[in-house]
Amino acid sequence: MKRILRGIILAAGFIAWISAADAQSFPVRPVTLIVPWPAGGTTDVGMRALATATEKYLGQSIVIENRPGGSGTLAPGQMAATAKPDGYTITQIPITIFRFPFMTKTTFDPSVDFTYIIGISGYTFGVVVRDDAPWKTFHEFLADAQANPGTINYGTPGAGTSLHITMEQIAKRRGIKWTHVPFKGNAESMNALLGGHIHAVADSSGWAPLVNAGRFRLLVTWGAARTRNWPSVPTLREIGIDMVSNSPFGIAGPRGMEASIVKLLHDAFKKGLEEPSYAAAMASLDQELFYLNSEDYRKFALQQIEEAKRFIGELGLKQQE
């Protein structure tokens, strides 16, 4: 019996030694960074810029893997369930991760199934319509929706996203009934608006090229202040809706990651955030830094989970099981 116990102890010690050695040598191969949105969208562009800026500090390449679906929750959920907690598979964490468990049945629990590494940034959100649309201002758009319940529709990157939630919060405050049309990403919703299949799109600044080209009209932005790139466009607060929405996001891995690996990844990405090339990418997208260290990002996640539980219930967005 003593021999068996001694063998178990030695085996456990060997496994711990191997784990410590792996942590000390990390990384010895490329790291996969999942972007749970289609290629070419705002998140993809920003994360690719950050990956490029971070690689020289990490000492390995960072491979972007686009895996859209489930309003940005499908791939992170799959990672949480199947990826080893060795630091070689990590993901961008959209804010929908904190909300989906209260809207529908999920395979993950955001409070325990992720190791939060670093908070990165938030988006510039706004509502756009075609240049030939009858609404010159967001006031006019809201007035039309109020006067004609159920006739106005809008597109977003998916159910449960900040775009969807904020539009429904606006509707509740103004007594509006309109129709939400979810898409997989920016490219799909932009094409639908260009084709006249929907009336408006609420999305991040992936609409910028079409706004700057005069094909879309930007009616409102959702930040605390007017944007640098479109300073003539008012915020929600300026038109009498006291709301700010920018959907802060970050990077996480599966639960159980070694603290030393988390620190190494955090430190490398933090240096990437400070690179001029990444700052230039953020300026082009009109995004601001929202840096949080690993512990503060974990606390932020738990706070968002509690807030989501409250307002998902208030908006009546929980699906019937």
C-alpha cells in the first residue's frame, strides 16, 4: 500500500514538474487567437493589428482564426469546452459572452469557464441609413418609428450584442416597436442595407468607408463624446437619450491556465497595445483603449454578468425553454 501511495505522489510530482516546465518555456510555437466574427469587420481588423504589434514581444507568431457564429459566442464557448489551458488557444471575448446565458441555454458559464487575460478596447457604435433614406436625423428616424409601429427594421451583428441591446433599450424608453434583423457580421448587414432590404444598421465603425464615401448617412453615435472622425454627428446623450454604449472587450483563454502563462500573455499584449502601429489602427476605427489587467478584467466580467442578468430580464429578451 505504501508503495502505491509513494507511486501516486511521485506521479503527481512529475506531472506538476512537467506543467511548471511547460509554463516556463511558453511559448514554443504559434498562438492561435480566435476572432469570433467574420474576416474584414471592425473586430477582425483591430485584432489583426494587435496581433502583429504583439508578436515581437511574445516571441512567436499569433495566428488569427475567424470563427463567427452565435453573436460572437459560439467559438469562445467551443474553446472553453475543448481547448487545453496551455495558452496556445485564446479568444477575443465580446460582451455577448456575459449576456447569452441569460437569453438562452449555453454550454459555458462566463463566471468560471474562462481565464481573463487582458481588457483591450471598446467600439465606436452608430446608426446608419442609406444616403437616399428619408431620415436626415436620428430624431426623424425615431419619430417615424413611433408613428408607424412595427414598420421600421434595423440590422445588427446578432442577438444579444450591444447593438441589439441598446436599440431595444432606446425603443423601450421611447415607446417604439421596431424589428431586429440579426446578421453574422458587418459585411452581411452592410450589403443588406445597400440593397434596400433593411432600413438601418446599428453597428461599429465598419460602416466608415461607406459613410465617408457618401453612400450611408450616420445619424448618431453612442459614445460619451462626439467622435474624432465624424465630429458633426451628435451622440445619444445630445439628442436626449442618456446612454453610452461602446461594448468593451478583451482576450481570454480556457479555465485553469497557469498564472505565469497568463502574465506572459498579458505583458506581451499590453506592450502591443502601446505600439504606434496599433494606435494608428485604433484611430482609423475611431476606437479608444479600454485597458484592464488580468485581475481587473476578471472583476469587470463578473460585474457585466450581474448587470446582464438584470437588464435581459427587464427587456424581456430571455427565450422560452
